[in-house]
Amino acid sequence: MAMIAVVAISCFKDEKYDTLMRIAIYSQNVSDDPIMKADCDIESYAFNVALKDAWEVKTWEDALERRITNVDRPAETLTTPDVVGTYDPLSEYQVTMQLTSPVVFMVVVDKTNKIYAYREYEVGLNLPEVLTHLHMYAWRKTGSANGWTVVNPFPDEAREPLVPKEDDTELEQQ
């Protein structure tokens, strides 16, 4: 009988949504640049949302103002994130966000290179940490990978390479 009580008690663990989302961000400003770990002005935030709803960031200004819009009901917007992430450019995973809701809509804004990314994410029960990658290529107009939608609202803007090219005349003089 005692064995049954032990088994029954162990089945009732605390189930909770409390996941540390860690995001490694990589950048590429021009197509022949090497892909590098982002070292720029990054902002991140997340909203707790319902699974049945679809959300988007409609404009660059919305990304900066932390505003998301319901795809099916465009008059419905959210402007106060439930989570604001932290950014540490020296960390392997530069962005961290503590997620405590079953479904979140996450946004990452690269203010330096004027691009942003967003995605909906279903948080797992009793999942302490998730490590993921986000590639933000400023030379592309839009793209999607690993669940992220990346938007470049200024696709025709000239971009400087992240790694300066060596000048041929300097090489000849050495």
C-alpha cells in the first residue's frame, strides 16, 4: 500500500510554464560578408497570446514601438509586452527572455541594421531552457527560418559590410 502512495505522489509534479529562451543572433549586411555573431543595438520582447490568434509586426515603427497586430482583426493591437528580454553582446546566446505563458509572440529588433524578426512560440511544460538561433540578413527583403520571419523594411538602403574588405593597395605596400 505504501508503494502505491509513493507512485501516486510522484505523478503529481508541479507543471508550469517557465522557460528561459536564449537566442544566438547572427548578422550579415551584404551577401558576401561572413555570417557573424550580432554585435549591435538589439531589443527583444514578447507578448502572451492565445494559440488560436495570429499576430504580426506590420511596420518598422511598430517594431520600435513594441506594437503587434492581430492578423484576423487588424483593429486589435498589443503595445505592452509581457516580457522584455536582455541583451549581452559578449554572450554566446546574446538575447534571453523568461517565458511563463503557454504561447508567446516574440520580437527581436536590430536597431543598428534596421531589421526585425518575429515568431509565435509554444512554450513547453517544465522546460527549463531553450537554445535557438536567429539569422538576420540585412541584404534580404524578407525571409523565414527556424520559425522566425525576418523583415527588412529598407531593402534598397545601402549597407556597409560588417567586416571591412582589405584594400589591395595596402597589401601591395607590405
